[in-house]
Amino acid sequence: MAGAVVGALLAAGTITTASSLGLRSTADAQGSAGLSTLAQLRPHPTPSQLPSPCATSHPTATASPVPLPTPDAPPAVTGARVIVNSHAGYLTGGPEALVQLTVALQGCADVAIIPVPLHAFFVQHYPPIAKVPHVAEAKLASGDIYIIPEVQGCDPGLVKRGVKVFIWLLGEVEPEKIAAERSKGCVWITHVWWLGHALGTDLVRQQLIRPYVTSIKVGNSTVADQPSGRSDLVLIDNDTPGHVVKAVQDTCKDGLCEAVLVNGFAPDALVKLLARAKIVVDWCMRGAERLPLEATLHGAVLVTSSCQVARDQRDFPLPERNVLSFPERIPGAIRRILRDFEQEHADMQPMRDLYRSIGPASMHDEACAFVRFASGAEGPGPKM
């Protein structure tokens, strides 16, 4: 790979729902908070230098569409064909991650998608997706690289035909499922570091492809880096367990703060809410969670639990004091952060730096490294 691979993280979604998992989005472009079954996608270097989890670049956020790879991008693998089952008819975080992956693969290999009506949002914000050829699953051939989300499951019939089936782990699943799908001949890849070495996955570096927070949801970095001008507002992700929600609401009820359970906000209203918040709470994050990342990029302090993805500092470089073992510690954490917000805000800079460093170019680098690995053009890199 030409140069060090910088991480790309998190598909920017557009709707918050209680049942959307892993790469959750935070506001439907049409104001809907519903999910159909297929929409509940759980969205979760080569042997060269690994990326720093605390990169310090601060790119300016714009609302421009995702560009095609630049001419100096890594070369394509000759003869390799990658097909993505994008589920892009659904406007949720999982399909957006898969759309981002499809676009990122441009220039790495020949790329196609399984036929599906494309949601207008993806056509508007990811124009290259509309020009990607369609290939029916029945037409997949020996040697093809086929990427599916983990909710779809492994088809051993495809494996027997010589198709290289990779399951993109976009959220935590049971270890038994990891083993069962692997026994059918399918191979796992992941969207966060933690899922690459937990649950029995035992992956190598080229099996990590991280989507990103799209530019329309990143926020203004100059404003986000300033602690002033915020309300004593605490946002709660809407899949947070009820007893945790209650702990936050009880802490705020005597006028200390305002607690808002985020669900069904229109995009403009959501952005205004994110810009006001001092704290965002999410519990047991099973993947790269949308609301915490978007709130962090707008300047909020994240409070979460010490289970699942928050255990890996490469995914969430948080102060240890804000990664809690028990919900009983939530009131003290909220009071401390509100009291010492300037310092707490400053200590979130590694998180803001990390997610600002991630974008289409870094995802393209990781996608190309994966293609070289999956096609056999390159050997496995270091374990995750």
C-alpha cells in the first residue's frame, strides 16, 4: 500500500431507531423513525505501518458528495471483481456503510452491486453509486469477491461455486455465529478494531475496513473545539437500556441539566441539538455508534460503559473516567463533567481528532488493501 493506511470510520446514517444496530444513523431525511426488516443492518495497512488512533488532522467539513478515488490511489488488482450486497434501498446506517464501501472500492478492482432500487439520498450524496454495474447473485462466478452484511448470513452454495464470500461485521454477534458462518466457508471482516480480535474473530489488519461520518454530519471543527456556548444538555442514544435512561433523567430532573432521548429528529433539528449538547450517553456500544460519534464531532463529552467496543482505545480513545463499569456511576460522572466541562471537553480532543482524520480516501486505502489480501495478491498482515 502506498503510504500508511489511515482509518475510515463510520457510515453516516440518517435515522435514529431503537432497532437499528451498530452503525446507527440519527435522523431520517424524511423525518421517519421506522425500520423495515432489511433496514435493521447491524451496523460494526497491509503489513506496513498501522495508523495512529489519535491522528491530528482537522479537515474542513463540507456537504460535497463523496469523490471518486484520486489518480494516485493504490493500483487496482487486475482481474479481481468485487460485488457488494448494499441493501441500498433502505436509508439507514448499515446500507450507507455498504454504499460507502462500494464507492471506496472504485479503483481497487472491478466493482458491482446486487440489483436493488437505490434510495434517492445515496444517489444524491454518493453519485458514483448510480453508475456501478448490477450483477445478480445467481451470476456470481468462481473467484468473485462477494461482500455481505452479517445479518444476511453465509450461503454455502456460493462457497461451493468458488465465490469468496466475506461477511462485514457491522456490530457484535454471538461467538457461536462467528464460528458457524466460518464453518460454512465464509470469511469475516470488520468495521472496528475491537470486533477484529473479540468474539473469536482473530482477524488480520487487511480485514478491517472502516466507514466514516459523512461530511454533512461532521459539524464545524472550530465551534466543536470550543467549550463555550453550550447548554447543560445531555443526549441519550435511543437504544440505551431503560435503567440507564432513568439514571440520566433522574440526575437531571432537579434542574441540574436537560436530558433528551434522541429519536426521530429531522436532520436540521438534530444538528442544532448536537451543537448545544455538553454530554452524550450510550451504553454497551456494539459497534461504531452513530449518535456518540456525531455528538463528539460537535463537541460533546461521551459517557459510556466498559463493555464491548469501548474497551478498545483504537476505536474510542476516551478518558478512562468516562468509561463506566456500572450505571450507578452515571450521576457522579454527569455532575463532574458539567462542573469541569472545559477540562472534560479538552480531554475529548483525541476522539475528535481520530474521527476527523477518517474519510473517503482512507476508506479507499483500506478497501484496496482488503482486495489485495482477498484476491491473493498480498499475504496476510499483522493480527488485530
